[in-house]
Amino acid sequence: MADAIVIGAGPNGLVAANVLADAGWQVEVLEAQPQPGGAVRSNRALDPAFINDLFSSFYPLAKASPAIGALQLEQHGLAWSHAPTVLAHPLADGRCATLHRGPTATRDQLESVFGASDAAAWERLTALWQTLHPHLLRSLFTPFPPIKPTAVMAARLRPAGIIRTARFMTLPVRRLAEEEFTQPGAGLLLAGCALHADLLPEAAGSAAFGWLMAMLGQQVGWPVPVGGSTSLTHALVRRLESRGGRVRCGQRVEEVIVRGGKALGVRTADGQCYRARRAVLADVAATALYGGLVGWEHLPPRLRQDLRRFQWDFSTFKVDWALSGPIPWTAAQAADAGTVHLGADLDELSDYAHQVTTGRLPRRPFALLGQMTTADGSRSPAGTQSAWAYTHVPQKIADDLGGDAITGRWDARESEAMAERLERQVERFAPGFRELVTARRILSPPVLQGLDENLVGGAVNGGTTAIHQQFVFRPTPGTGRPEGPIERLYLASSSAHPGGGVHGACGANAARAALRSHRLLAGRILSPGLSAAQRLLGGNPERG
């Protein structure tokens, strides 16, 4: 028995558990995998001398997140490290656009390579960020509607600025690049950042997402945990344990026990039952929680219909490498970057994204490449490089434009063929790269899902980032809050608002909702009212 049971020890689950433990609750975290961390894990399995992250690697959202920042994880062993350059995007003509920490370094680089006009346009984008920071992040990370931070931003912008900023937030990144820049460099920085999610350069809102990621790079960098991403997980676990919480690994939850419309606890695969005196928080995909851990007989019928429309983001295909030396970039400026985006121009990025969206596997995949030893010297021996690259692929492959007849079975032949294709993309910008590879690990979509069941089909963002599945539409049309149709049960995964990324906000929001439900006024009125609103939006349960 515990005050709260948290299902899943990913970053959202661990943040939620810490918030509850800080309030004096007794917390048990149950994790199906042998280790905690979800998609924040690293190991030495590729080469004992190298540390390679299995999933996520760079953490601007974690560094900027109010939820994670409040935990003061540096007091529990976490240390951050930065590459000299945040991001590089080499062009086919040998030029390179680079993103740097600080308010002026990126502008200065753009001016020296791409001209004063583009530098001035970048400075305007930076000024908008400085006007909205930090209230924009607070508005994104808090439950909907974010009244207070929105009001502060509106006051800062004034009426004329509000409408223009609203237009900016809806722009496709391609249109923003056409309006603001005369040369390709700055637009590529923003478009590449937008493609961290499943937003095409022509998609509404892709400019805002790319701009957000770039501005975070200038504000806090894209840091990495010293010693591998597991260091972030270990700090979260140590902090929780210091407050009396406990993480149990190898404990797969099979059922959330519901009686009278309330979550009372969980049952694990070995038959053990855990009673939750106050709340159950689920750091699992919405599609696994509703209709899976919670039977449909307890849920509104419309929720079942809505979840059939739930859209996953693109699948991910990743390769880890141990390299005998630094990557030989044609554009020398890329050597100091922690992250390198690989796509020749905006048209190539658009072609790639459109092909993935329509089920076609691109011949030339846009790739995100991490130079981990450049960012953290502890990742591999001196003079070597721990590196990775990933690309997005269709959830269902209808055609392979690369000629390798990859169908999406992702057996050994298909995985090797796709890894070769990814390495050829690196070779376009760094001839001689493949001669440096001493070991390689392939993480196809089924492998990623096998290591973390929340990454359904290799989707890393918990569902599409497109506007039709954000805010009050995430995970289904509703209140945009962690409360669901079952009282005392809270969705704490990236399937909930605000979505994907290692920021812990989904878990923190769920924990605060659970705490709020046990305050006198909120517990009697607000929390039951939100659950009732979710039931009303979804119709009555199929059975009583």
C-alpha cells in the first residue's frame, strides 16, 4: 500500500514521483523494464570504452524546464556539459550555419557567412524570444488554459504585437524563411529544428517549434549529462529515494483496478496488487492506458472512438557508432557542434518529410547526428568519438525510394540496408566517415519499442506534434489536463499535454493534479468536476 502508485519510471514518471514525495506522500514507482529511465538511458554495450545513449541525448527542454529545475538534481549527482557549438547545418556548397549559446554569437556567425540582412532578421527573432521568455515556456508546460503566463505575454506584446505574434506562431517554417532571410543558412537552422518533431517545413506551426528549439539553444544550450543520459535518470531516482520513495523494476503493471469510477490501485503481471490510498499516475501511452490497463467497461464510449484517431508521430531509425577519430567534415565549423543536421537544402528537407508522411522511405534521409565526445569528453577515449545518427521513417512503409526493397519488417537485412543508407548521408558531408567506424549498433523501430514500450512503432514524441493533437486535443478532444474520466487516475506520459520531450511537465502536471484533489475545496469540487467533464465529453461508460 502507498499513497500513490506511479506506473513507469521514465522521466515523466520519476518527476511525478518526486513532486508527490516532496509533499510527503509515500510513493511506489513500478517499471516493467529491468532498469529505470524509459527513453533516458545509456550503456557501454557497443564498446566498453564508449558510452552511447540508447535514445535521447541532448536536453535543452530539461535544462529549461521549471519542473526539472525545481528538483535541483545537481545536488544529487547530475552535471551538465556543453559542446563548443550547439548546432551545425552544413550546406552542399561548403558553407555552414551554426547555432551558439548567448544572444549575439549566432547573429555574428550568420552575418559573417550569410550577410547582414539575415543577421538582422535573426536578431529580430531573438528579440521576440527575449520579450516572451520565460512566460512562453511556462504557458507551454502548465495545464490548459495557461491564464497567468498568457496574460503577462499579452501585456508585454500590446495589441499590435499580439496579432503579429499570433501570425508568427502559425507560420510554416518555409514561409518564415522566405519572409525573413535572403540566404539559406538561418532557415535551415530553424527547419532542421522543426524536423526534430514530425512537422513538415510546410506545416502550420513548424516555424514556432523550430524557433523555440533554436532559442533554447541560445538561452541554455543543448546540454548533455556528464557520463551519459543514465546520469539524469540516476539523479531522479536518488532524489526520490532520499525522500522515501521507491522504484521497483521488472514489475509490469497489467491492470489499473477501478471500482465505482475510481482508481484504487494496480495489479502486476506476477499477480501482486498494490493499493493506492490517494492516486494512480500512469506514465504510459494513452492507447496502453485506456482500453488496456483500464477496461473499456469503465470508460466513455466516445473515448474509444477518439483513441482510434490518435496519431503517432513518425517512427525512428537510429544507429550508434564507436569512431576511431573525429568526423572529417567538409565544413570545418561542424566539428565543434554537439548536434549536426544533415540535409543539403530546404527542398531536400521538404521532400524527405513529405515522403515520410506519405509512407515512402526516402532515398536521402534527413539525419540528426550527435557528436557525444565533443559535448562530453567522458564518453570515449581521447582522440575518438562516440556518435549516433537518427532519421524518421514511416510508421507503415508503402514504398522504398532507395531501391533496397525495405518493407518495414525491419529484419537483419532491412536494418543493415537502412544503416548503410544513413551512413551514406553522413559521407556526403564528411567523406571518409565510414573508415572511422570500429563498432556499430542498429536500433530499428521494433528494437526501440522493445526497449521502451511507450515508443510505439519507434515514435519518440508520444504522438504527433501537429496542432490537431495538441493542447485540448491531446490525447483526445477534452480538457487538456491530466485528469481523465476515472477519478484518482492521472495520465502522466507524453501522450498528455504538453507532449514529447524530456521536460517532465507531463509528470509534474499529473502530480500537482493529484495533490490538488486532496485539498479541501479542490478535492470536493474541482477534481471531481474535471473527471465529470471528461466523462461528459466522452459520453457515459459502456457499463455502470
